[in-house]
Amino acid sequence: MAVRKLSLPMGVEVAELFGEYDRKAKYIQKKLDVRISIIGNEIWIKGEDGNGIDIAEKIVDELVQMSRDGHLVEWREFEYIVDQHLQHDEDDDSFKGVYNEVKETTLLSNRIRPKTIGQKNYMETMKERELVFSIGPAGTGKTYLAVAMAVDFLKSGKVQRIILTRPAVEAGEKLGYLPGTLLDKVDPYLRPLYDALMEMIPAEKLSYYRDSSIIEVVPLAYMRGRTLNNSFIILDEAQNTTYQQMKMFLTRIGFGSRVVVTGDITQIDLPRDSGSGLVVVQRVLKSVPTIGFSYLTDQDVVRNPLVKDIIKAYDEYEREEKTEEK
């Protein structure tokens, strides 16, 4: 049996490292078939498989580094870290751990950073390309990170305003029967964008930005006929745009602007006879080198772990349905 001893540095507490009842240590034990013992400030890793011990040591080292940097590791993030270490060979020197891969990519004075390598690549793509399409399931941070990037660009003076838009899909209700003006009727569809903004900008300042039209949150129908210069523009829920709407939106881009288009092509709410503009645009623009496509997966889900399981279950079901249809 092989044994490895690790000594915790000053200021790192076992309870903070492994969580209540050493839950994280038990998870590592189960995944890698090793035994972890904690004696004072020493961690002993034992096992028959030296490879398992090596991976367990790397995971613990990463948790220690994050603890020393004051980063609280949530359970979903911890699971992702373990999964990534399991996917990389122990001799793969190019992989320095999830935290080292993502920690240099931050926004808004280090307040916001990616939690997965997929999110990190998405953020880097947004920094480098004028037009980016982010496609992936719910809970992967597509909209949240795009809004954070937009606010970062605004605060640094790279753009003069932010425009957030999404199509107002009726979701079973006819808008014409709802009370109020058109903006009142579509406001519920725009609420997720407001929520993201409110996490990043103080309420009074956000109110000023909106009153001054520095930040606009508008339905997609309001984009027709406009040319948007020096703006950071986000089209959210783009899977619910038609071919014509997507073309109209993309031709609004003016000088000095950045555009991020987000969507989940597995959640299209359009009528069956209406093709999704987000599906088609991948074929139309895939060969344009200056445009970025960022694909996120269930591995990048940062919500309740149950969401990841639900997404995988639906993916399997839909694959089976397609197979039966053939």
C-alpha cells in the first residue's frame, strides 16, 4: 500500500477545505479508491493505486491553493474540479488544475471569474472577437458572463452604452390580450437581464444609466432600423429568433461595437414551421474567421447539480427519439 503525507499551510482549516463532516474528502475517497486520514494539520492519503494517490494529492493541493486565496469552493465547482483531474492523465503537464486555468481571467476588479474551463474560453473569446455566439444548455452562465463583460467594457470606457435584447416569445399567451403598453407586456421576458445587471451595478447607478439610455433593455422588435455604434450588444435567448430576425439584428452592428449572441438550441419555443435563426447562423457564418463560436456543455453547468442530471437525461431521451424516428 502506498502512502502520501501532506502538511496544511498556516491559515488553512480542515473544515474549510473539506466541508462539513469532511464531505469532500469522502467524495475523493469514493472516486479514486483511496483513504484519506486527517491528523491535526496533516493529511494522509493511502491506497493500492499510486495513480489514484497522485490525482488525490493534486486535487487537495488545488483546494488548498483556493483556500489560501480566500476562494470558497461550492460543491458543484468541487465536483467539476475532481472530474477534470480524472479526465487528465497524471503525466499531462499541460493541465495545471482548474483554478490555475481560470483564475487569471476575471472581470469587474476580480469580482467575477469563470468557474469552468469552458466558461474561461468563452470569456477569452468575448475579449478577442467583435461578434461571439455562445451556445449551450441552461445554467452554464452564458447570459450572466456576457452581461458582466458588457459592464466591464462600459466601466473601462471601451464602449459608451449597453443594449440588452431578447425576442418576446409568447409562451402560450397572446401578448395582445395582456394589459399595458408593449414594454409592459414584454417586461417579464426581459426580467432575467435586469436581474443580472442588478447584481453588478448599484441600484441608483443602474437607474441613472437606464434614464440616460446608457443601458437599454429592449425587446428585439425595437432593434429594427437602428445602427448601433460604440455599444456592447447582447441578444439573449437567440434560439427563439427566426432567420429574418437574426439577419436583421446582425445587420444593426455599427462601428466600435461588440456583440454577444446567446442561446440554447435544445429549448426552441418557436412554432414547428419556423426555423431558428441561431441554428441557421452556425451554418451561414461558421467560415468567417473574425467571428467566434463558444460551445458550452453540461460540464459547465454551475447551478444546482440536479440541473446537470436533468440536461443529460433529456439529451439521452432526445437521442433515443431521433434514433426511433430513423
